[in-house]
Amino acid sequence: MPETHQRDRWDKLSILLQPLGGLLAALAIAFIGIYSSAKIENAKDKETRARLYIELMSRREEAESALRKDMFASIMNSFLGSERDTPETRLLKLELLTYNFHESLNLKPLFMELKRQISNEMIGETQRRKEGLDRLHRAAREIGKKQTASLKGGGAAFSKTIIFDGSGRVNPSVVYEDTLTLDGITRKFSVRVLSNYLEDRELDVFLTVNSVRDSMHSLAQNNGRMENISASFNVGFFDFPMIDNIRLSNDQRCAVVLRDFKNTSAEITLIYFPGSHASLKEKPYVQEVLDKLREEELAP
């Protein structure tokens, strides 16, 4: 009798819970359906907003490119087509070119030509000539600072002070060096200043770049090769690092920037940066692109 009573109790409980279980299952299915629909709608909304954003940005880029194209053509035509402009007017046009197109154009020839014009056309006007040259160098230094800050943000750098002796000369035996790492590749950079030109505010530099032997990751990234590069070049305020740089392996670059020049010293900065940060005209070699794609395929 007690056993029958116990079984009746479980039967009643089963009868009561059976519809409740169906109700819970229905609620769960409904919740999953509503949640899934909300997620899908949210994803569609995000996709629509992203598509709209991309379209707006594309139109903005097209409008900006058209404006820059017209502006560039106008400035270049007026800069090269007019011979009656005063040096100050030509300097203003060069400043417009420099501040708007310094990332895509090598403007050093224009700077050098305008410097020559100012020096030749203002021979008897010492103060006006000095003001023109100072303004020219100031514009170049501003662009150098902007590019240096941009490249340092994606790379590595070190700065050194070059001290001149009592006669205003440099000691070519002094070596300024440091070790920098970028994207797992470590290199040692050594800079020797061979000579300096006080009037032109320029330096003759000898640069060597060596792979660091202790960096196994560096060797692996460079396919096991020890890289040794040397170069001699002149650096002044008209040499901009996004344009005037030295190619290294693995689509990397380095550049020496003249930050300041005085009668007793000069300030230089060496920047080590990826090739993607170079100017628009500085594209990687095809072989570098193929090597990078091959590395990505072999990567686990």
C-alpha cells in the first residue's frame, strides 16, 4: 500500500511538470529566436553603418584628392610659369607646396633653386637676404620635424649632438652609434660626420648599418643573412626623411635628419622605420612583397 501511494505521488508530480517543461522549452526557443533576430539585426545595422561610413570616407577622399590636384596644378603653374615674382612671392608658393605635398614630392630641388635665387637677387640687401634665407630654412625645418615625429611614431630613433671645435670644424674620428629594434629586427647604426659647412648648414655623413649577431630573431627575419650597409651622403635642412632615406631588407628604411645647426654644434636624429611609412612614391620592391607573402604562408 505505501508503495502504491509513493508511485501515485510521482505520477501526479509528472503530470504537473510535463506541461511546465513544455512551457519552459517554448520560452527557451522563443528567447533564442528573439536573441538571434536581435543579433542579426544588430549585425546588419553595423554593416549598414560601416558601408555608409566607407562610402562617405571614399567621397571625402575623392573630393580632397580633386582639391589637392587642382591646388597643386595651380601652384606649380604659377611657380614655374612666372618670372616676374619677387623672391618673397616665390617663397610663399614654395611654402604652400611644402605644407600640402611634402609627403609625396621631393621638394629639395625647389628649395635649392629658391635659395640660389634669394642669394643672387639680394646681394646688396643683406637684411632682406638674411630674412629670406631664414624663412626658407624655417619652412624646411618645420617639415622635417613633422616627418620625423610621424616616422618615430611607427619606428625607433636616437638623437646626437655634433660638437664643433674652436675653428668651427667637426672631428671625423668621432662615431655616434646606437642599437635599435623594429618589428623584431635589431640593427646597429653608426654615424660619422666627415665635414660640415657653416654657411650652407649642411653635414657630410658616413653611415653604417649592421645586423646584430646576438639577435636570433633578427637573423630569422632576415633569412639568416648578416646585413652590412654603408653609405656616404650630404644632409641638410632640405633633406626630408620620408623621401631621402636608405632602403634596408624586410622593407625597412633609415634616415638621418638635421634638426638644428648652429656655429658651435648641430643636432641630428637617426630614424629607423618601416617602409609603409615612407612617402607615397617610395614603394617596396616586388621581391620584398613576395618574400613577405611567403613568410605569412609559412607562419603557423
